[in-house]
Amino acid sequence: AQSVTQPDIHITVSEGASLELRCNYSYGATPYLFWYVQSPGQGLQLLLKYFSGDTLVQGIKGFEAEFKRSQSSFNLRKPSVHWSDAAEYFCAVGLISGGSYIPTFGRGTSLIVHP
Amino acid sequence: ETGVTQTPRHLVMGMTNKKSLKCEQHLGHNAMYWYKQSAKKPLELMFVYNFKEQTENNSVPSRFSPECPNSSHLFLHLHTLQPEDSALYLCASSQDGRTGNSYTFGSGTRLTVV
């Protein structure tokens, strides 16, 4: 079965510092890959997605992610973090099962931003 | 109104009550989903509806009963819940249930079972 691992439960960075959130997946083929962000009390907002093509994907809010097939990874990056980026970040893998699209989410990484 | 709207935003119910959660999408999508988000747990997919047909039931207890009268509306009927059912319930929709493109979430209903 497919799985998604986000090894870091919490990440703390200073405002202005660079950020990398890790995501590894387990699946036989190349799945659809997503990163979502969730602010407190809110639903999930799509940051970016990878279906095929260029392995470096640009998203909203200055985020990007790179798909590395050899490492089964899809890490999220941002060159300079803003205090408003503090939130929960979820990596997700999507695949087709029984004719339906079934996304599987990681446990999430909580980003804390220090001033 | 655009996007995915969930009502109510907050719900407190006793274990013997019956209540319903509502989800409405104005995106023209054909697939809708219910997720449960508990503290310190991954998002759990509960149900998938594709063109109003239920295509996935992820071993959800029968005290949760979904209903999808049309592609724009999704309900989750609740009865005789347990305290461990307290969680954030998220609804999502996508263009169709086969590609998952444009997968959009609502803001959720925070459910507390007392």
C-alpha cells in the first residue's frame, strides 16, 4: 500500500531563513504529489502539485518543491520564511484505486517561525 | 459564493443526539470527499462520492452515514457518536474522482461529542 512519511513533526526557523520540509513516499509508480498548508481552524489549501514533466514545481506564496524519483522524495522549500508561513504542512500522494482518486496524507509538519 | 462551504463551523452534541454536517461546493466538481482530522493523527479518508455514487467507504462505523443527493451537496449524518469521534471533519471536492485535479477543501466542522 502507498504511504507518505513526513519525518519532522515540528520545524522551527527564524523569519527570513530558508526552509525545507521533507516528504518521502512509498509507491510502485510515480504518483501524483501534493503539498497543502493548513492554518489553525482552517481547511487545507493547495500549495503546489506534481503530475509529470519538470521535476521542480513552483507553487503559491513563494514555495517550490522538487520531485526526486531516485529518493522517492518531494521536499518543499522556501528561500525566505515569513511569520505568516507558520502553519501545518501536509504532503500527499494521489493514486487511483477502484476507479476513484484516493489521496493519502502524511502526518503533517508544524512550522514555527521565530521573529 | 465560490469554493467549498461547510456548515456548521462548530458543533457540540451529546452521545444520544442526531445531527448532520453539510458540505456544498460551487466549483462544478463531480467528486466529493469526507475526511476526519484528529489531533496527532493523519487525515483519515472516510467516504468518496464520484458523480453522486459512493465509491469508497474506508471502514467507517455505521454511526456515520453519508448522503450525496447531487454533485454539489454532501452530508454526513451522525448518530450515537462516541467521545473519540470528536475531531475536525473536512469536506473536499475535485473535478472528478479519477484524476484528483483541483482538489479543494472546505474549512471544516469542529465536532465535539460530550
